[in-house]
Amino acid sequence: MSVDWNWEKLTEKVTKKQEKTLNPKHGWDNFVKQLFALQITTLPNMKDIPGLKDGWTDGVTYNVEVATNKQYRFYGYHLPDKFQDKYWQAKNMVDILELIEVEFEITP
């Protein structure tokens, strides 16, 4: 899917460019087990991590929306790689992103 922005009129138009079914390289069961091992359903929102002060004013924010049969979560991490050495939660987020890149062969 693609979004075309018209900044002068402040409008957007969503256009469908390409559709493709993706499967993890090592299978869905393995992929899901690894995501759960990285605590994807229980990681706190980055803003809720005690002691973590995000002084960065620019950069990439990753928003995670995840659901099971009994739970729904939405949380975000801004530049988790900048905090991964001090906060295990940010490290897990970096590992989740790397897992997705590997499993779906995404080149950053």
C-alpha cells in the first residue's frame, strides 16, 4: 500500500500498489515462539520504563500492536537502539525488529 501526500492541500490518497503474502523463513511456529520469548506481549511502553529519559527529538518510533485470544496491546519505542545497552526492554525491542528483518528478509 502506498500513501500519496499533497502537502499544499494537506490531503492524502491511499493507493494499492502491490500485494504479497509473506511467511517467515523458519516458519510461523518458530517465529511466534521467538516473539513470545522476547516478551512482545508484555513489554512496557518505552515511556513507562523507570529511569529511561528519551532526550532525542528526531528519529524513528516503532509502534507495536499485538493481540492474543485474551489480550490486546499497543505500545511504542523511540530509537530503542540508543537505549539497548542500559535497558533490557529496549534490547528486546531491537531484537524483535531484527527477528522481523531476518524472518521476512527485509533489508533496512
